[in-house]
Amino acid sequence: MNDNFLLKKLNERQEQNAFRRLLLPEGKTDLCSNDYLGIVRNQLIEKQLDAVAHPVYRHGSTGSRLLAGNYALVEETEKMLAAFHDAEAGLIFNSGYDANLGLLSCVPQRGDTIIYDYLSHASLRDGIRLSFAQSFSFKHNDLDDLEKRLQAATGTIFVVTESVFSMDGDMAPLTAISDLCQQYGAHLIVDEAHATGVVGEKGEGLVQQLNLQTACFARVHTFGKAVGCHGAIVLGSEQLRNYLINFCRSFIYSTSLPEASVAAIRCAYELFPDMNEERAHLQQLISTFQQAAMPWEKLVSDTPIQIVIIPGNDAVKKVAGALQTAGLDVRAILYPTVPSGKERLRIVLHAFNTGQQVEEVIKLLS
């Protein structure tokens, strides 16, 4: 088979020094994963499930939720998660990507308007692209630009943002965004992927910390970050849940998560709300890093995601390589994943990292 037509694009990536490869951690200090609370590293779910008598959960689901893949545990878990997040109802998806893609592609209709933060995750943007609605971005966290977009919007209006942004580590001004949505009759959709488990007294997320849950049309909480599992839930009204069951293609045409996966999600939600010491330690590490001086631009972030801007793919890869050589697993984020000139180190802090490890990173960057 001749697949040489693929070489042109691959060669372009090589020339940009942006060619992606799969790497193994090789025993280095984890400063790149989204396991913020250490649920995966410390095998907390496995220990919890082993410590109590539980049935043998199936590792296959045999079909979509609309066919053979629905079962009592998944519906019970949806109700449990909806109650924890103070929502009327919820629907579990196989991944955060599936949830965002499905929600945004099927709810807005032709003649409607989607207005989204320019730094919204690729899964949100791909869902928007598949929608028949018109769409416009607003400048990142810029309320004036958002209002201009709202003033020109037609049809049913949807405003889409993340609560914690994965490549900058900052938070959306959700209270102000919610006020604008109420003023212009827009429906607010918030992706809480990087806030779940970390933000809020019990890790419930930024929306609930700000008491905005009733102001949201939909919220997406994913389980692949601090929760330490896989999958996601879309929270909203019972009517939204019924709509997604009937019209959301990424839900209808996917084999459902098996019982074993849902049992792990349920277990994680029994664990992370009480991990207050871990969240407190994490905040101390964040404060230490934020206060450190270094020769490059460091973005302001009160979350585990800490960003150091080192312009140029060559330059940022060189610094990341030095950290890797020192046994610190820090990854470079390259153009075109981020804009040219905004290449960066994405340093992720965890509850299992020590103060000494963070000081070592700061020393090497200073």
C-alpha cells in the first residue's frame, strides 16, 4: 500500500520541530499528568474496592445504552453524581471528548448562535464545528468582547467556556459571564474538566463554588483528570438528559462504559470529596511556584496547571530536555498546539509532589 501522500504533512511537522512522539515516564518525577490528587498513582480506587466486599463487575457492556448496554449501576451512579453536583439530572459519556462533541453538535440548531471562549478545548470546538448553528469566538476571558458578540447574536444563544483552562491554568470569570448570559437570555455551558476534584471545598468545581449551578444550561465534569478514572457526565435538566438520549450521536452510537468503569467512577466520588489534606498541600505547592522568580514569563494560576512561556519550539524543547535529564517529567507544549511565540512548559503539580521537588524545578528554571 502506498501511503507516501502522508509524508508532506509529517515532514512539515519535522521542519517545525513539532513532531509528536509517544513517551514513557521511565520513573521520572511526575510533573505532567492530570492525576492532581494522586488517586491513580496511589491506587486509591483499587485499594478501596479491595477493602470492601463487592460484586465482580463486568469488563464489557455488550452494546450501546439504548440496546444491551444499560444497567442499574450506571443509572444509580448518574443520580449520585447529579446529587453531588446539585443538578436535576446527568448522563454519563465514555469520555470528556464524547460529551463535549455530542452536546455541542446536537443541541444548537440552524439559526442559533454559539459564542465560545477563544481558548476553549478542541473537543468543544469540534462539537461546535459539527453543529448547524453559527459560531463566533470571544477573546479569552474578555467580558467586553463577549458582550459585543451577545449583542449581535440571533436565535437561541449559547455561551461556552471552561472553568479552568487546560493550557493556561487560569479560571473563567464565571459570575460575570453568568450575569451577561442572564442579561441577554443566553444559555451557559461550562466544561469543568480541570476543576473537578480540585476546585471547591469538596472538589465540586468552580460553578458550585460560586453557587452558579442553577445559572448553567449544562455542565460537563470529566473523570480522566483528578477523579482518576475515564468518562464524563453532562449535567442539566431531566429534559436535557432526555434530549441527549434521543439526539446525541456520540451517546447513541457508542458502546457504553462497562460496569467495572462505572464502579471505579462511583468509588472515586466517594473518595475525593474528603481529600482535604491533599487539596491543601496542592495549594501550598501552587503558592510556592507562583511566588518564585524566573527569567521567563510565568502565567498567573491558582490551579495545579502552571505555565512558563518560553517562545520557540527549539527553545522550549531544550529547557524541557534539561528538566527531563534531571529526572523531572515536564513536557513542552509546542506550536501549533499553542500560538507561535507562546510555546510553553506545562508544569502540573500534584498532591503527591513534595516541596523539595517543586524547589528543584524552580532552581533549574532560575
